[in-house]
Amino acid sequence: MKSQNYFEKLEMDQLSELANFVVNENMCHHNDNETDETEHIQDMITKMYYEDLNLFFNSEFFVSKDSSGAIEGVIRVVKWDYHQELPIQKLFQIDPLQLSNRKRRTPIWHIGRFATRKNIGDQFLFKKLMVCAIAPLCRKKRGLAFAECDSKLLKAMKLLGIKAKVLGKSINYLGSETIPISLDYEGLKEFYHQNKKLIHRRKLTPVT
């Protein structure tokens, strides 16, 4: 019998588990080079852990687990405080404030840490995780979200009706071609309203 998954928010003492899951699953999905050194992978996990720790109090981590408590999927949304460095700044030298093009500070979010267990059986898991992450932007109907998106995932998002703006050239990150993107309400509203029912009864309150 297929186990039933459930959602919960991640606590600070689970950040190490999250970093291990995200790095290992991304390498498993995207990297065909089996000779990657353990030391290199551990270095990525450590860097991810401290980055998440630094952003923790402005973040929400949404985690899907199976009935045994094993992680099946995760996504993180950060409400930017306009001061802490976001991954898109660090990896792509992109300034979110310049791209917001507003005289007044607009709400800005960062979506990241998306990962799912390879060969997962839940065909709706990506939609559920994405709805959790974009909910604050879609509820306010204003603002911008930024993300670093795997090229294959970006194609899947387009097929699902998510309209993203590509902000620059890709780099190799976590074993795959990664592209900087931005998202706004107009590009997300169709997907959000079609799929928000997937988590309607979940007791989740995304960062606002």
C-alpha cells in the first residue's frame, strides 16, 4: 500500500537533515558523474546549512514526509528584509531592488531549496510545494519572487502555466544547469488558482 504523505514546517534543528536531502537529491537527479568526491558534497551541504541558518527567521520551509517520517520533498520561501544576501545575489550578482523598478519598496520573496525524492510516486507533489511557496505573493497580488531554477524544472513550470522571466545566463549549480528567474502575480495567478485547493485544508500559514 502506498504511504500517505503529509506536510509540515521545518524547525531549526532539522536544517542539517534538509541540507543533506537537498544536496544529495539534486546530485542524484542531475549529476551523472559518480566520481564526485564525498568531501566536495559535504562542503556543499555545510555551506547550504549555514546559509539556511542565516536566513531562517525570515523563512518558511515546507516539507512533505511519508508516513514513516522520511522527507519526500521540500521547498523554502524567504521574505527578504532588504539587507541579508539572497542566493540570487551571491550566485548571479543580481540586485532584486534594481529589478523591482519601484519607487517604494515592493515585497520581495526568494524561493529555493526545491527538491523531491527521485522516483517519487506523488504526481502532485511539485504543485503542492510550489503553491506553498508562492501563496504569500499571490495573496497580496503584488511583489516579486526570485529563484535559481534548474533548466528542466523551468520547462516543466512553463508547461504548468507558470510564466517566469529569465534574468541572465545559466551556471552549473548542484549538478545541473541553473537559471536565474523572477516571478510576479500575473505570471503565477493561473497556476495558483487552479492548484491552491491541493493544500486548502493543510494547516499551513506561509510567511507574509
